Amino acid sequence: MSGAKEKRLGKLNRKRIWPSILAFILFVLACAAAFALFMYLCAVCIMGTKIVANYEEAQQVSAILDSLMDGGHTVTEAAEEMHRFILGNQDIYILDRDGNVVFRTGDSEPNFGLSLEFNVGREFSAVADSKSSFTPDERIGTILALPAEEIFGSVLDPVGQGRTRAQWMDETIIRQNYWLQAPLRNNAYTLYVKCNLQAQRQDIIYVYILGFAAIALVLIPVILLFVNTIRSVMMQRRMTQLIYLDAVTEGRNWLYFQNYARRILTRLWNNKKAFAMVNLHLERYHNYRACYGVKAGEELLAAMNGFLSARVGKNETFARYEGADFGLLLRCEGENEQEYQENCRKRVRSLLAELTGLRPDHKIHFHAGINIIPPYIAEDAKWYHRRKDVDIDELYTYANAARLEANGVDEQRITFFDHDMLGRQKWERWVEDTMESALRNEEFQVYLQPKYSPVSGKLVGAEALVRWVSLSTGLITPSHFIPIFERTGFVTQLDDYMISRVAKMQAEWMIQGKKMIPISVNVSRAHFAQEGLAEHICQLVDAYGPSHELIELEVTESAFFDDKDILVETVKQLRAYGFRVSMDDFGAGYSSLNSLKDIPIDVLKLDGEFFRGDDDGSRRGEIVVREAIQLAKNLDMHVVAEGIEKKEQVDFLAEQGCDMIQGFYYAKPMPIEEFEQKVEEDA
């Protein structure tokens, strides 16, 4: 992940969408609450106005009653007089100080079990009517709950129903009887006046008109906030798409894969499930691009992306890693590791088989490395724990390590990860990280393995072999680092180092007057791609001044299958400079007699495998060796047999005219000081 993408992702994570959505929801709820409160207050205002009017009427009744009582009438006489001449149908209810009824009119009375103190600008004490179960305050809320038909019914044609439009507006649709307490100057009595609370259709329509106006005003900021929220959501979604977009396949990129795969693996309900991290690699993709163009290569990757998108299911994911590598997180069915591997192998093999058909006119190959992620078992063996500290890059690295084990195989290949692979690749990484410093610190030491004449038994030559004596790990044999050096190209620097050390050693022997022994040094096949190799080797040797005839340059047989023209020309130049050239490991690979015909070498080294095997194989090997020695003699070549460990092998080679023998029968590779001592003893 690039640093710029990390920063953008960090900002995106900090700028969450949910605060905007939550703010919008809270704002809408607040507007709805404010609208409801506004409507209720409007209803209260209208009904409060009517209650105040009723209270004023009750006060008038109270004033008349006080006036009559002041004129000498008893409370009963005053009430009867007032009711007969003044009140008409308006009922009153009078109690004395003890709560006894002194006077009443009408067929209903106050229900003191339902009394209410309320405030609509001033305080009132109201009592429900005995024939009604509602208090005045409860009726206020009913204004907002009336059906639309009841409020707006016949609004289009009120006259058609025998009413004028004004009559229709004045029609009462809410009527409620209740009792208001009216003050008397004579505190010995309490007066209640029956009032009628009415709401006309026009009152309720006015409330709704005001409500709709309020909605219109509130709707503007709500719409603006909604638009802003939608824009924020769309912008963040677009940003997420850009950050998670793979520019080549136009699918998901590795950053998306890391985040989503981690989310899948850490889900609580996935802890009992096994998964497979897969490294899917298209072989020789760079060659495909070189042949068919960059655009065709990217189209192939896009086709792979589309294919995988259709094959990867729910609770799985995939993305392109880099180049022609894809990472997949797949579910694994089964009850144990063996079933996980078998089922996963079948599924991946099916994927690879279908992928090869993406380009029917081109032959393409895929390799896959698989790292099984078993079900998660917590330390306390509880099921409700989730996977922790999931490192997607590490899991993918393990899958990649498995895939690298299949590197170079043409057919489809599936390999499962184990920790031995990781150990080997860690070793390779350590070698690559330390080889440069090891060369500077001269940790590579020259070991010499003597060559003997099978006839005289005398020491007549030696081969220079390299040993790595690391300051941290000790002695390292060539098989543990030479293949890595060949793969990285560092082997050419090691060749130069060995040639220089041998040249220096022979120059020191010459100065010290010691016996001069021809030494052979390996030159890797990678070195022959270097222009002017012969001149380069000549300069390395001449820097110390030994005779060129004392240095033999060994070329492995496999090098003869590279560019033969360059090889032939280089060998001719080396021989012209006085060096001897030998073909090493003859017979170890696919030997070519054309190589012996076309390349003017001086020495033929027979591989030790000729002398191993059962009795029948050994006899057949002797026939091949006999004919190879005779062929070399006819071509004026010297013959060296290496890997010889038994006396009967020495006797056989002496009979066939082999010039030199190299192997454990005579001596193992040894340090220079030990070799010098052996030369003195042999002399």
C-alpha cells in the first residue's frame, strides 16, 4: 500500500458517513416534534380562547348572583330568580361550605372525580360533566386527531347539501360540556357554571393551514440537509471506489482485499470455519505482454478479474496483488485438515482449468499456492471468541511461498504451504541479504580437492571449490548457496573472486619456490553472457602474474546448450590466452556429442554418476565410460573422472587410459594449508 493511499484511507475512515445520516435523522425528528408541538399549541390557543370566553360568561353569572344576594335574597332565592329571568338554559350548581348542594339546575352535575387545573393565560379550575368522560384539556388534543373526512368533508360542494359556505365553516364538529368554578364574594358558597366548549370546522382548518405553512417553511432546510447528506454519501462512496479501484483490471485492489478479508476472518460467526488464502499466478505473463502488447496483457488480467468475480461466493473475496498475481480468500469445506486440503485442491484445480480457456488461441498456465487457515480455537476453547491479530499480508506471503515451490513447472500446479517452505525461503532471503557483505569480508574460502594419476598415484592437479565460512552461522556447503547465487546472478561475482584467489595463491607458490600444481576453477554458465569474458578473466589472472597454463577453467555441460556461437568464440579466446578449458559434469545432463565436435575443449570430466548403481547399471556404465574415454582420446582431450570412491573403479579407469581421478578415494576437498602439506608429502 502506498503512503498516499494510506493517508487518503485514514482521512476516509475518520470522515464517517453515519454522523451525517444521524444528524439528518435527528433533524427530521426534531422538525416533526416541533411541528407536532406547534399544532398542539395552535389548538390550545384556539380552545383556550373559547375557554376564556366561557369563563367570562361564568363571571357574569357570578356577578348577578352576588348582586341579588346583596339585595337581601338568600342564595336559593337569588339562584331561582336569576335562573328564571336571566340564565335561560344555562345550568348552575351551588354548594355550601360543607359540600352540600344548595341549588342546582339541569339533569347533569359536576363530576368532582374528574377535576382539572389548567392555564391558558390565566388559571382555571374545571370539573367534568357527569355525562361526559372527557376533560376540556383532553378534548384539545382531539382537534389534531379528527379524520380528514370529518374536517374537510363536503368542502367542494357545501351548498349542494343545503348549506352556505359560511354555514359549513361555522359548523360545530367538537362539543364538550364541563363546569367552571366562578368566584363569589360570599365565601360560604361555591358556584359552578355549566359551559359548552365548541370547535367549529373553521377553527380546525385554521390550525391545519398554519401547520401546512410551518411544514413548508421547515421543508426547505430539510430538503437542503437531505441533499447535502446524499451528496456526502455519494462523495464518500466515490472516494472509496477510487481508493479501492485497481487501475489495470478496474476491479478491487489489494487494499480492499486486505480490509475485507480481515473483516471476514474476524467475524465471530466465522471462527468455526476454515478458509484458504490462495496466491494465483499467471506464468510467463511478461512474455505474453511482450508478444501481444501491454493492452492485450491488461485485457487478459481484466478477463481473469471478471471470471473470478463470477466464481467467488459470499463470505469470500479476491483482488489483484501485483503483476499477474491474484489473492483469493476462499471457504474450505470439511471436518479436518486433510479434507480442507482435498476440497480446496479440487476447487482451485477447477478454477485453473477454466482459466486456461480464457484465451483458447493462446496456451496459458497457472500456478497456485494455498495457505489453509484452520478454524479458530481460543486458549480457553470457547466458541464465542473471534480471530485476533489477523495479518493478511503474512497469510498471503505464506501462500506465495507455497506457489514459489512450483515455479518453473509448465503444467498447472497447486502447492500447499508448510513451515519448511518458509524456512527455505527465509534462508534464501538471508543468503541474498548477506552475500555482498560476505564477499567483502572474504568469508568465501578456497578449498582444494586433489587430482591423482591412476597409473602413478601421484598428485597431478586440483580443483578449487568454494566454502562459505560465515561469521554468524559457520561453515556453509555450496549446495546451500550456489543455486541461490545462480538464480540471483551473484555467481558471476563469486567466479571472479575464486579466479582471483587461485591466481594469487599460485603467484605466492611461485614466489615461495613451491611445486606448481595446475588448478581448475569453475566458470558458471551465467558468465558466458558477459561480453569480453576472455579478456576479463585474463585481467583477473594477470593482476597477480601466474602462468596461464596453470589455470584450468571448468564450464558445466549445461552451458553448452545456451548461445553456442558465443561459447565457442569465448573458449577459443581463452585457449588463445593460454588457459585450458574443460567440460565439467559430462553425462550429468543431456549430453550432446555435437558439443564435443564443435567446441575445442582440452579436458573432459566424467560425472560420478557413471560409476554408481546396481551391478547391471554399473556394467552398462563401464561400457559408456570406456567409449567416452576412447572418444576423448581420439579428439586429443584429457579425461578426468570425478566422484571416485572405490579401488576397483580406479583400476578400471587406469586400464582405460583415464588421465586423472578426483574423489574421496584419494582425498576430500581441504583448506589450502592442508593441500600444501599434502603436496610436500607427495613430493
